Amino acid sequence: MNTGKQYGFALGGGGGKAFAQLGAVKALDRIGIMPSYFSGSSMRAVNAILLSAGYSIDEVIDFYKSHKRKDFFRVGLFKLSNAKIGQLVLSMCEKKGFRNLEDLPKPVYVPATLPSYGLRITLRKGRIDNVVMASTAAYGIKKYFVNDVVIRKQIIQQSNQIIRKRAIFRLEDSCYSSNVPFELLDFLRSEKEGLSKEDFFDIVFDVKPSYKRTAFEPLNGFNKKVLSNDSNRATFFENNGKWLNLKLDNDIRQTDFSNNALEMGIKIGEKYIEELLKYKDSKI
């Protein structure tokens, strides 16, 4: 471990499956590793935002312990609404004095999917509740209707101006275009001033969505290309020695937000890191 380095965390999405990430972050925190910048997908964008806002890992865990799934997702007409989770995260951040993604003290980039154009959108700015809703609108959840001017501008810019300014945008869950947003750390880091190649080390918390167990919609060509990218990740890590890929998949259902699932995931994540640290050639 080199505490003089800046660490970047890429938190892969996966609902309850990704609770193991919290245990891994907790174990890393105990040895002095906490990130200076984040990327986060879907519900893990929530973790990235809360940690960046200044909440400790134990406070993030308590956030999940004190809420049930119904506190995050409300039954609406034909589909669930994720407005509640967006409002909860915004409220937590406002207590720390932050309202917008770009206001957070540690940079956070969040992917989202523009399905009608087959594009991954990288959100660097925008009101926090809107960013959360855009990134967590998975199957069965109402797509996020973009009414945030700042987010609209980012969509238009990232489409190379192909999309008309008056177009109607609806964003879907980032799991459909960048479920493990490891590539955003490279993008984010390149925009940090005064950071050389020797000054960083990035850690990816890898989770694979279990579509069969959660009745996700069939994957189209765009989704398959991005989500089935194990070989892409392997190549990426082999070519860059400043990365560590933590494979934190587990048997917890994506839709299980119970305290039992949370506690199980935390134990799995902590044990994973503890076992990794036993090896002398560990990259950490």
C-alpha cells in the first residue's frame, strides 16, 4: 500500500448483489485506502455520491439499514418510480451542503443509457436526485424523463450535436451501457490537474447482473456489446498496471434490499479483501 497515491473507485451496479462492495470498501478503509474520485453505476452511483459527500462507509451502511425497498421505489402507473431514492440521496447530500453532482468535494462520474439512440451518457453535472433517477431506471422502473437543463446539455454534447435541442429524452439505468464503469475512471482522471501516472491506483468493484433471476428484459445488440465485455476488461487491466479488478459477485438477488442481504454482502466483501491481503503479491 502506498498512502501517497490517489485511489479511484469504480462501483459496478447490481442492486442487492453489490452489497459486497460495501464490505470491501470497509475493509480497505481500515488499511487507509479511500478514494479521491469515483465512478458509480445504478444503485452504486448512490454509494459513490454519498461517500463523496463526506459520509463514512458505516454511515452509508446505516442508510441502507434504516430503509426498505419500498422507501426507494414507489408503485406507480404500470411501473415503479425511483423518485424517492433520488430525493433521499439529495436530502442526504444537502445536509452536507451539496445539491449538484459537480459540487461534490470528490469528483463522481455516473453513466446512464439513452436507449433510443443506443448511447452511453456520462453525467458529470446535474442535480443529484436527477442523476440518481437517470442511473437507476432499470427494468420495471419508469425511465427518467430529462427535465434537468444541465443533463440535457450533456446529452446533446455527447451525441456530437446529432440530437436536436428540442428532442425529448428519457434515460435508462446505466447497467444497460456501463454496468461496471471502469473506463470512466481513466476519463475522469485525465481531467484531474497535476496527477501523473505514478500518482494513482484505481480499484474496480466488479458485479455481473443476474438477468435470469430478476426478469430483466432481453439484451439487444447494444447491451450485449457493453455488458458482455469480460475480454475487454481483461485486456484493459493487462495494459494498465495501475488497476485492480475485484470480482465481488455473490448469490444475493438484485432485488433483495433486506438487512439480511446487506449483512451477508458486507461479510462477503470484507472476507474477500482480507483473503486478498494475505498474498504477498497483492497489488493493494
